Amino acid sequence: MANPLDVLPVADGIGLPWDVAVDDAVGAIATARARYGDTFVVESGGGRYLFTFSPTGVESFYALGEETASKGVADFLMLRRKLPDEVFAGRRLLPSSLFRRDDVTSYLANLDGALDATEVELGESGTVDLFALTRRLGHRMGLASWAGPGCADGDAFERLVRAFDVLDGSDAFVHPDAMAAVAASGMRAERAALTEVSEVIEASLRQHDSTPEVRAGLFSRIVDAWASEPPDVRNRGIAMDIALIHIASMSNLMAALGWALVDVIVHPDQLRLVADGDRELASSCALESTRLAQRSIMARVVLEPVAFDTGVGVVDVPKGWTIATLLPLLNTSAAAGLEDWDPSRWHRHRLVDAHALPSPMLVTAFGHGRHSCPAQPFSLAAMTMAMTRLVGRYDMRPEWVGYPRPVSAQIGGVARAADPCPVGYTKR
Ligand code: HEM
């Protein structure tokens, strides 16, 4: 079987944004695809990447097993550009253990409470940045769900918001160009923010320990996991479990909610129905906006040499390579009409016309196959609740200049807006 370097084109002069300065990270890979076709190799920062965009190549990608080609390792290598190793080492409750049915019910109840607080902060009328609003909402819902007593209110909340804004792991793919500076600083700001998180959580733990009969969901499970450790190890371990869960959770959901609100606000027909409480439509709008806002690089690090069908032949991808595809180059171009916002293309969680695509795997909001997002039902329920509530209670008017643009260096996750996105609002 052939080595990819013997049979596939190597994209000349293309690097990935955490290795070299790139103005438009997705655009650079699009240019390579236009020049070299659906499968090509990128050599960047000493690593080798096999990019694939053909129907067969994308299907082969989603069929890769974690033991031979790992998503976990790819995520870790990405996030550790931004986060100190101690956030990852020794974790006892991982973000993947967040979605038990009763957990989700409690997160949605906390979202309801966070929306109450948002309404108080918004008041009767004003102007607010839409993405800042959804981000703050996400912090409040998340911290109420897993960070312990008192962490979603007052001074403790504000301190955690400031710390987690410094610790935002998504900077690794939203601002990959900034990662060299993070490394050069020895992650000083990130380490200081982790200390701040530990201090706030420690105070919350004291409150928890003084009323052990009050037990709350995920936070209690985290506390139980560290029960047998001496106080210092216990405090730090609990704080780091909470930190990793919060960092993982805030990455995409609230950005996606921001785009869903942007899109529904500029579509008066759908806006009227969502404001009247049409939950099914709100969920379709959320899926559609997420599809269009997807900037994800989907990556797997090869752990054992693997036979990979690109669609024009099978290559033997060596250990240490990364196999990747890019959702923004598939989601809007795999068939005609996909560049438009049209929530009616979704029936529940499925694309109505998936059978008309060269492969149904060419379009997605939450991924396909074994690694598809375990948080999809929760995320759609949360976006639906927040959209119906916010546009139901407030008349919202765009005050942005032109439809918001994604951050151009971003390669991964759901788009973050490059510019402010002000919206005027008046209580109905
Ligand atoms: C609108 C919000 C979200 C979007 C669009 C989204 C999207 C995705 C996508 C596309 C994947 C598959 C990636 C791949 O195959 O490489 C994924 C996986 C994953 N997502 Fe989400 N996600 C969202 C919210 C969340 C939230 C709130 C969490 C909470 C922690 C979460 C946790 C995960 C985890 C743990 C995986 C990996 C699953 C595995 O490897 O088996 N996601 N997500």
C-alpha cells in the first residue's frame, strides 16, 4: 500500500495558523483544495496532515477507530497550546460524563434561572452585544450546574467569569495565531487564572462542607470523587475537574446560540413564530445557524499505521500523521442551495435532503459516527429555551453594520464574531 507522500499532492506554501502567520485559515485550505483536489497533504510545523474532502474520504474519516486514529489526542494537542498540563492531568470527572438524563434536567433548570438573571440585567430597554450576552448566560448556567454553592452569583461569579475568560481553551483554535505568545509567557496569565478559580471554589467548598446535607447533582459527584484525599489535594482536584468541565462546555454552545439569535432576528417570519413559542422551529433554526457557523477542523492523530480510502485509492497513513477534514468547506458547498439559511431543511435532528448529497456525511452541525457530540440534545434544548425566551420577551433590532463576520484566523469550533454585534432591545 502506498505512503501518502508517494501518491498524493503536497500543498505548496500552506501552513496551519498555529505554526505560521495565516490571514484566513479556512480560506488557505480552500485554496489548496481548489488547486490540488479533494485529498492532499499539508506539511506544517514539523507535522504532516492528510486533508480529505471527497465523499468516500469523509466517510473513511468518520469510520476511523479511536485506538488507531485518535480524536482525544488531537483535541489534547490542540488545547494544550492554551492550557497548562495540570488542567488535564489526573482528572476524575471528565466533560464526557456530563450528560446523564437527570443532569440535563438540572442544567436546563439552571438555564431558566440564568435567563431570569439576564432579564434583570437587561432591564426594560437598551443595547447589548449579542455574543457577550450569550457568553455570560453560558457562564452563569454552567457555574450554577457544576461549580458549587454561591458560584453563579455576586462577587464569586464575577471573579470566575474573569478567570474563565482568560482560560478560554477555544482560543487555541479561535486565535491560533496568539498561541506562540501564550507559550512564550510560560502561560503566566492562565496559571494565575487557575489559582483564582481554585480560591473561589475553595470558599464554595467550605460552604458545601458546612451544610453536607444539601447535595447538588454534578458538583456532589465531583466532591465525592475526591473524598478520600487530604484537604489540599482535594481542593485543587475538585477545582481542576470543574475548570476542565467549564472550559469544554463553554466552547461552542453559546457562540452557536449567538448565531441562532443573529439569524432569527433578521428573518421576521421565523422570528414571529419563535417569539410565539414555536419550539420545533426554534430547534431547526438553532441547527441551521450552527451548520452555517461551523468552522471545525475535525482531526484524528494516527496512533497505528492505518489504511485509509481517499476515494481515489487506499493509502497507508503512517503513525504520527493527522487525518483531517474541515466542516466549513463541506457544510455550505456539498450541494446547491446549502449556502442559504433555511431552517426547513431540518426535520427534527436530520437533514431532510441528506439522500440527495453524494454522501449524507458531507453536512453536519454536531458530527457523525462514534465521536458525534454527546451534548447535542442538551445543546438544542438549551438553545431552544434561550431563543424562545429572549425573543419572546424582547423586541430585538439589529444595530450591527453588516452581517457579523467570523474571526478570520479561526480554525475549529463554532465561529466567533470578529466585530461587535450590538442589538437594540425593548421589553414587549
Ligand atoms: C452548539 C453546541 C455544540 C456543537 C456545535 C458541538 C459540536 C460537536 C462536534 C461537531 C463534535 C464531533 C467532533 C469530531 O468528530 O471530531 C463534538 C464532539 C463532542 N462534544 Fe460537542 N458541540 C456542542 C456542544 C457541546 C457541549 C455543551 C459539550 C459539553 C461538554 C460538548 C462536548 C462534546 C464532547 C465530549 C465531544 C467528543 C465526543 C467523543 O469524542 O466521543 N459539546 N461536538
